[in-house]
Amino acid sequence: MNIPNFLTTLRFFMIPCYAAVFCAEGEYKLWSAAIFILASATDVLDGYIARKFNQTTKWGQLMDPLADKLMQITVIIFMVLAGFIPIWFVAVLVVKEALMIFGSIFLYVKKTYVQANLFGKLNTVVLFIALCILMVFPQINPVLETVMLSASIALSLFAMITYTYSYLLKQKKFKEYIPSKQSKLAE
């Protein structure tokens, strides 16, 4: 097992740790936020190491996003149960995440790899920041909470659309609709 895969496995073990600490803490969830931050840091680190030292594996490509999604879903479920975030956010996010998980499995079966893009990474950062802020400051202004959560949903949906578009381009479904350089020069 290489270092990136070890870090991904470690992240799976952080999920029940997060849940236990979240339930044990009082109104402000500082330690559970620290576990969430540590899990997110291992995600960044394992991706960096895998790319930098050419340690990417098929297992890691499938399990890394699964560990991330399971951690995010766990954090969100516990925050909803504690009343820190509204149920509408969870409903939208769960549907989107389920689609992304099934999409990842579909791509894995088709032996197709669609690289993470800027919008997917930006969405992850925005969601991470929003969840940490809401965990540490649960009494935040409801308007600010709605803006943060809505921005995360909008970026998430846009990222999903760009991933789908990228896949379709790889399958040459949109090739005929994209103007080529030759046709632009002819005009």
C-alpha cells in the first residue's frame, strides 16, 4: 500500500471518529471541525503525493473520492441533526452526490477517466469553508448561511455539468457542434 492509498484509508477511519466527537461535544464543535480539517488536509496531501511521485492507482482513483464524499455526507447529516444547516441543503446535495457517485462508478466501468476541474475543486473548497464556519459558529446570520450554502450548491451543479460535458467530449458526442479551428479561419 502506497502513501496516498494509506491516507485515503485513514480518511475512512476518520469518519466514525468525527461522528463520535461531534456527538460528544457541546454547542460549539471545535474538535469535530479539527477532524474534518485534518481529513480534508489528508485529501489534498494524498492527491499531491500521488501526482508528484506517480503513485496513482485504480483503487485510489475510486476510493479517494468515495472517502471524501462519505466524510462530507457524514458531516452534513450530523450538522442537520444538530440544527446547524437546513434540510433543503441536504436534499439537494444528497441527490447531486448520488449522481456523482453513480457517475464515477459508470466511468470506472467504462474505463474512462475525467479529470477533476477547477469548478469541482472550487466547489469542494467552498463547501469545506462553509461547513467549518457553520460548525464552529452555529449561530451565524441566516442570510450569510443561505448565501454560503447556495454558492456551494451552484458551484456543485456547475461542476457536475462540466464533468458531464467533458465525458461527452471524450465520447465525441459533441464534436460536430464545436467549431473547429479550420472553420473559424475560413470565416
